[in-house]
Amino acid sequence: MQKQPVHLFSKLNYLILLAGLSILILGFSIMCLDDQPYGFGWLGLTVGPGLVMVGLLVPFGSILTGFAGKNLKKVPDAYRRFNRYTGWLVFTVALGVYLLTLEPTASFWDCGEFIAAAYKLQVPHAPGAPLFLLLGRLFSLLALGNGTQVAFWINSISALASAFTVLFLFWTITILARRLVVEPGITPTKQQIGLIMGSGLVGALSFAFSDSFWFSAVEAEVYALSSFFTAFVVWAMLQWEGSPTPATGYRWLLLIAYMMGLSIGVHLLNLLAIPAMAFIYYYRHYSFRWRGALFTFILSLLLIGVMMVGIITGLPSLAGALELFLVNVMGLPFRSGLLLFAVLFVGLLAYGLRQAHQKQKTTLQLYLLSFIFILIGYAAYLIIPIRSNYNPLLDENNPEDVLSFISYLKREQYEQRPLLYGPQYATELIDQEQGQPEYVPGKEKYEVADYKIVPVYDPKGLRLLPRLYSNDPNHLTEYQKWVTIDPNKLPSFGQNLLYLLRYQLGHMYGRYFLWNFVGRDSDVQHAGVNWPWKSNQALPHTIATNKARNAYFALPLLLGLAGLFYQYRVRRKDAAVVGLLFVFTGVAIAFYLNQPPVEPRERDYAFVGSFYAFAIWLGLGIPALTSALQKIFKNLWLPVVSATSLGLLVTLLMLQQNWNDHDRSNRYFAVDMAHNILAACAPNAILFTNGDNDTFPLWYAQEVEGFRTDVRVIVSTYLNTDWYIDQMKRPAYRSAPLPISLPQEQYRFSTNSYLPYVAQPQVAAGIDVTQFIALVKQNHPALQVQAQDGRMFLSFPTKKFFLPVNKAAVLSSNSVPASRQNLIVDQMNWEISPKGLEKKQLILFDILATNNWQRPVYFSSTLNQNDFMYLKPYLQNEGMVYRLLPVKEPTVGPEPYVAKEIMYHNLMQQFRWRNLQDASIYYDETYLNTLVSNYRQQFYELAEAYFQSGHPEKARVIINHCLTVLPDQSLPFDFQTVPLAELLAKTGDQKKSEAIRDKMTKRTTQALRYYLNGNNALFTREIQLNLITLQQLTVTAQNLNQPQQAAKLEQVFLNYYNRL
């Protein structure tokens, strides 16, 4: 391409760009003017966001004006027509499949949070996804006010984005396939056109129906939209490569820059396409030289660094530094630094652009305009602090000023893992130094509220490539499944490298790659690859009937490898570009994440970009196969048709295998669980929950469907943060502020994050929790201890606490039935672990001391019991929730008291069980291993309570209802089913009980044989659960006076147990 000085933009282009910026600023300004509570008015949720979206769309017009129609080399009409229509056909097929299998409501993990945050433009977990939230808000308007339809429309963003991803993948493959089969400048023949279209069809549809990509396409998560941006910029860079003139080429680069900027507001994965695009640029302008290639590679890495550190966090950090200087040093009002920074920055850009334009510095114009477009796309992030300033109900990290916003962008709340150099698990921590100050806005300036703590490690223990860095006892155990280590000695470089290769690259990336192109054993965590030579005999029931057990017979892998080798042989430079995309969106991510040996779930969705790159090769496998067939058949069409047909059969195989475990079209379990938990709570309740799956569906139910907004949901782990405690002290919908009396200075930042146990004999018998909270408020010297560095912090003086009970307040609340009022205690007593008192426990104590039984207090049954174990004698099971009452049974059992009438009403009449009887609906281990087993335990405890109280008939009705709403055919029996079967026999239905136990005995022995014959270290949980089940079956046989059966089961149990 011959370079010549040109004006990249005309006056019209600049006018359109300025119009877009004006609309964008107007939209943000209107969002700031909403006068409704939480900013939930018309201006904040509709007019402002709508204008912001228009403002983000108009810059496309400035790029495309004078560009459309001149952006492609002239190619034959037939090829262009086929390419366009076939691409849209692929798009239509993919979109149809995704809409047919779309989840109609919120699913587990982050989806409930994202839907709730998008619906009312609230602030999700860091670093946020403002563009996704903006799109979600606008799509939610299509629900026309029907809260139950909001999730469908927000989920459809992923379906639409995924279909567009498939479309641009198709066009990417056809560009690369055309280079393989047609010489430059030559008109393709009909056979060649057919071959190119076949390549695109097979590659694009195979990716569309692949396991990991399809998973993200049918739920409200950011990964589908992020994949779209990656697909678009790679395709656009290939279009740039074929630009007929420099002017059109520059426009393609500006379009890419703008899309990259917009992608920042979704996910940073898109930046990993930069190295591949850099080499497209290099190959277009330069002949290959190793020095030039190395320079291009290093430059591409630096460009990623500039985007991540220089722009995304760097610019706000500069603005924050200027803000601090002007406010704290110069005495100017708040936001003076931000305003001055914006004026100076915009002025410099305008001046630079004017100079470049006047002097016809084309390259400088390109750089500056690219930078401007990136910034315009990045501007979507202003949504986060604007909305945070309204203090909405979901306002994670409260990033409402520039300093907290920087922390939000940097994800400072999360664990910082070492990457290239750092400590190991056995490296000694020798000190903790005072780091950078933590500022908060005061009355007139920013005040130092705390200092960051910087750990100082023994330099002798610092190593290159610190993969084995965690000293968590659980992690140390898990490390030894992958590499032999001594927990008391520093690991060697070789051990770190072995862990990297075996676990991080092999297990946490390579296994996912093979899942998508070879097959998957099951949905059990750590499930292996379903290789073609694996036998399907002797599979346990849970694996043989697992809908996620998919077999592609490695055909997609073989076709992809054929395409890789063929492209490498014919077009080596193109193969290198695809290879860079493959590596940077796969291996590089695995290296960067430095994952610990324990993850809450599988992470294959993070590597979809790598699978996208391989799908390109999969499509190019059709020309490779055609080339081989042409040596056999003389007919021109037969090799093309045969190769394409075989490829489409592979695609159809993937569709057939993956449909049943990706079809979520009738699944409501997550939302129904949230409904059930909230419905079980008394009016105006306080409910303590876990994070993620225990909380996000509840947020969805309250924020989107408006269900039970009187209940205040408290994420227990979030109570370790000051911003969350602040939120709990504010009203929320129909919920009054929580009864928290501690002032902010007693929980701000790291203050009182951890109170160590320092025994004081004078209170060894216990301390009134109300008095203890009063001492904490006073920062009383009696609780103060001095650290080695001289700092003072609080402790707790005894493990025993008590709370005097205001019986009048309890009786007036009508929370205790007349039959149990004689059991109300004078004071509640409990004892905690001497390990230490976390901030979340301190806040719980404060609530207990301050509430005075004015509001019901509940704990979710899925909450970590360590958070409330000491209160168990005072808990009452009401079905999926435990209510705290100052009532203690004379004989305290291992489980909370069962409120039979309340629990019966909830489980038998009020709870929803939509479509759980439908065996065609897929429920993965997230549902089966926690929620289903929890429900079955609740049914058992209710039935047992009625049985013990002399009502066996009612107990049997309860058990049968459980077996009906949670049937084996859709939700396979688990270890919680055994007690139900035993109780069923005791109520008189021995035949059904025996049938259940026989079925479970057979399945359990099959599962143990399967897991113990494989890599049993990876399936410890499954082995333990099945051993527990077998042990329970043995005890049940003994309890039911079946000694021969019990002896037989015991021997089976011991045989498997001894094999461990």
C-alpha cells in the first residue's frame, strides 16, 4: 500500500463525531439529574441511557461516512453474493438454535447479579461491565414492564452476540479459505466458491455448536459479547489487509480501535487479539525477518500493557493524582482536579489533532484518532461512578469518587497472584509494611482513613515463575495431586514448571480444549476427555445417563489439525496469525491467571477465544480434505461435495451431542430456589446468605421481579467490607436499615477486620455481647493490644458470649407460639472459636445486640455453618431457612428444632418446583450436589419430626411428595435419599423403600468402581459421597433389622474404603 499524506477525516466526519460526543455528554448529564430514590427514575434509567447508547453509536457514522462501499476490493459478484447470503444463513441458524435453547430466566453464578444490575443500572462486582449493563437495560425495556420477561431479553443479548460471532467467524474463514484455494487476482470457479462456502459453513457452525461457546450463548454473562468483539476485530483486520487504498485502510483501523474501546466496557479478553492483528499488519507491510517478527511481537505485548495499565487504569490514576493535589494541597473544591484534567486532556488532543491535520501528518492523525475512539468507547465506564453516586441497592465497592473508582478498576478487593516473580507457599512472611494511604472524601478534602498493608517476604524465598504460591492448607493438599512437594520446604523451579504444565496448562486449559473437539466424560468437576477408545461399559448410572457426556470421536479435532497443517503448508503467514490468536486466548490466559489448585467451578468459558481460533482451522480442514480427495476423484465437484458433506456431518454430530445439555429453555430452578427462600421468611426479615449461587438469584428475584423486597438479604462474606456495611445501614425498598450501631470509623477499610483472641481472666465466664459492642465503639483500652510494629488494635477477651433476652419484646413480636413460650430463655449463651473474630461476625454480634427482636433474623440453609454454628441451639428450621429465636429445647439435638406447621406449609404448599419432573431438562452438578440434596434433607427433617411426634402417615405423605417433586429420573437420588428411604420403611412402605435402596446400592458400587479405577485423586468428593451413601445404606439395613443385608453392605464398604 503506497503511503501518501491524506486527511483521514473531513469536516463532515468531525461534525458527526462531535455530535456523537455531544449526545454522549448529554446522556451522562441527564443520568446525573435523576431525582428519584437510587436514581431509578425515567431520566436515570431510560432517557439518559438511551442517549448514551445513541452517543456511542453515532461515532460509527463518523468512521463510515465516505467509507461504506469503498472498503473492499472488487470481487466477482457471484462470490460476494454467495459469501454474504451464506454468512447470514449461518447467522440465522445459530440465532435460532440459541433462542430455542435460551434460559428463560436467571441462571446460577453471575447471571442473576448481571440481570439485576442491568435492569436498574446498578453496580456489579469489579471491574464491572458498563456496556453490557447499558445494553441489558435497553433490552429489558422490550419486556414492557413484565419483570418475569426481563431475564429472557437480557439473556437474548448473549444469543444475538453469539450469532454475530458465528457470522464474523464464517466471513473470517472464507477470507482465509479463499487464499488457500484461489490465486490472488483470479476469479474463483463455481467449485472453488462451493469449497470456500463449505469451509465457512463447517467451521462456523462447528464453533456455534461447541460445548463452551454454546454454554455462554444462552445466559446473561459477558463472555458471549466479548467473543463478538474479538470476532469482529479479527475479521476487520483481515478486511484492512485487503483495502484497495490507504484511506479505506485507515478507516478500518479506526473502526477496530473504536470496537476495542467499546470492548473494554465488556471484558478485557478482546485485547488478547492484538498480537494476531499486529502480525497481520507486519506481514502486510514487511517481508518476514526474525528480527522484525520479534520486534512486532514485543510491540504487541507493550500495546496490551498500554491499554491495560496506561489507559484503563492509568488515565483515571493521573486524574486522581491531580484531584488529590488540587483539593488537598491547593484547597480547591472536590472534583476540581477531574475538571482540570478533562480540560487539559481534551485540549491537548484537540491541539495535536489540529496540528496533525494542518501539517498532513497522516500517521499522527491515525494515532490520535485511534486513541480518541478508544477513549470514546471506554467512556461507557462513566456509568459506574454516576450510578454509584445514587447509592443503589447493588453498589459493590461503592466506586462513587475517582479514588474508589480506581480501586474498582484495579480489582483491589481480589487476591493479587504473583505472575513472573514472587513468594512460594513456604516463603516466610517477615514483616508487613505500611503502604499507600487509603483516602476518603472528608468535609473539605480527602482524608487518610487507612493505609494499605504490604507484605514483606524473605528474599531467599522469592522465585521465578511462582506457580506454587498459596499456603492455604487445602491448597497444599491439592498441590500434591499434581506434583510431589514437601509442605515445609520451598519448591524448586522444576516443581513450579511441572505444576504449570500438568495443572494450569494441561488440566485447566488442555482438558477444556479437548472437551470441545474430542468429547467430554460428564459434568462432574474435573471430568476427563471422552476419547474414542474409551469403553462405555461398566459406566455408573450417573455417568452413563449424564447429559453432558458427549462423544465427537475426535472428528472435530482431526479436521482442525488437518486444516492447521494444510494452512501451514500453503499459507504459512496466515497460519502464524491464527496460531497467535489461538495461543494468546488460550495458553497465555492460563499462564496469566496462575490458578490455584481449587476452583469453585470449571473455567472453560474463559478460553473460548482459543477454541474460536481452532474453529478457523476446523473450517480450513475442508480444503485440506478436498485436496486429498482430488487425488482420488477426477470429477471436479465430487471432492468438494464429499469433503463438505463429511464436515457438515461432524457439525451435525456436535449439534446432536450437545443439544440436551445446552437446552435451558424450560429451566427455572435457580429463580424458584430464590422464591422459596424468600417466601419462607417472615415479614421484614433479615436473611444471612452465602455469596454467588446463594445470593445472586435472590437479588434477581427482588430487584427484577420485585418479590419480597421487605426481606433484607445480607451476603455474609461481604460484611467484611466497609462499603457493604454502609449499604446495610441504609433503607432498601420496603426494608428499614439494619440495626447496626457501630460507627463507620470502627469498620472502615481494615479497621477491626480481624480481632484476635486475647484471654482476660475477669471475663472468662463470658461477656454480654451488648457490653462488648459498646467497648468496641469506644475503642476501649480494655480490648486494645499492641502489634510488633507498634500499632494498636482491638481483641476479644473471651470465647463465651451471652445476650440477655427481653422477653416482653419477644412475646410482642408473636414469633414464638404459645406452646413454646415457656421455653424462652433468660439469656442466650454461645461460645466461638478462639482463632479470631472477623468483621462479619462482629457485625452479626452488633445486629443481635441492637435488634432487640424487632425484626426476624434468618440464616439460609446453604450458608456455611461455621458462620452461625454457635447459635444452633437457638435456631428453628422453617424450610430452607433457619430462624433465630431465644428458645431452647430441654434436649438439644444435633440439628435445629423443626417448626413442623411452618415448614409443612412451605415445603408442601408454598414452594415452587417448576419443571423438576421433566427428565428432558438438564440439571448439572451445581444443582444436584448442593440444592437438590439440601431440599431432600429438608424434607427428611420435616418427615422425621412428624414421625417422632406420632404421625407416621403424615411423614409418609411428606416423603412421597419429595419423591414426586424431586424425582429420580430428572434429579438422580443422592446420599440424602437414604434417610428418606429408611423413614419410608418405618412408616410402612417397605416395598418402595427397598426398591430405592437397591437402586442406590447398585449405583453406588458402580460409581466407586469407576472412580477408584481412574484418577481417584481428582474425584475425592465423589468417592467420599458414595462411601457415605454406602455407609448410610449399611446403617439403614441395621436399623431396619436386616443383619444379612447390613453385613453384606459393610463388607462392600470396607473393600472400597481400604482401596483408598
